[in-house]
Amino acid sequence: MADAKTITLKQAGMIGLAALIVGLVLGPRVEHALFGYDSVEECILDGHSAQFAVQACATLYPSDDDR
């Protein structure tokens, strides 16, 4: 098992770069899973356009008119 003394600066930089790339690629997808959508339209436009999915989006994210 590696400890802080055996990891070189180059290795640490590569790990940091890999973490940044993974974060940039997965960030938008994970953001919606963690924090939801801002509106029903955003929910539907993100690919939830099936009949029951639209109803679920409308239930979870009511429009400003319904509030």
C-alpha cells in the first residue's frame, strides 16, 4: 500500500488530472441525480419524455403557476 512518501509529484499530478477529467465528464450527469432539476421543462428535455415520465416530472417539479 502506498503512503504519502512513496507517491511522487508526477504521480500525484496524474491522479489529480485524472480526477479532474472524470469530474468534468460525469459532473453534469451526477448533478441532476443529486440536486434535481430547476423546472419541469428541464426534466422533460433531459430525456424524460415518455408518457409516465412526463407525469412524474410534472409531479416532482410543479410550474410556477401551480404553486
